[in-house]
Amino acid sequence: MKQLLHLVFGGELVDPRGREFKDVDAIDIVGLYPNYASAYNAWKAKAQATVDDAHTRYFLAHIHRLDDEEFAEGPDAEDK
């Protein structure tokens, strides 16, 4: 059975409408989770704890999709 790993991370953004972190070294790595439900719960807790700070945002990334051929576009695909 394939593991469906998820990463929850966040921090202060340059612009609350964007996704660029103000300080990459200060990104809060909440954790790596074995399923969506546990990752969602961790994301929701962090998001709710920082709801009053418009510049802080948390993300839930589907790590298992990084090696999925259906989603693969090759190295540096977004830079092209």
C-alpha cells in the first residue's frame, strides 16, 4: 500500500494575498503526516491559532504527489 505523506508548514508572508515567505529561514515546519486527516487537523490548529495575523499562513502539501508521474513535469518546470 502506498503511503500518502503530507507536510504542514507556514510562516509570515510578504503579502497576505501571495505565497512568498518573508523569511524562508523562519518557516515553521509543523510536521509530516501519514494521511490527509491528521495533516488537515494539524493545519487547521495552526491556521486557527494565527487567524489574527493576516500575514501568517499555513499550507498543507501533498508530498506523495512529488513522485507521481501523473503530476510530474520535470525539474524546474515552473522556471521555464
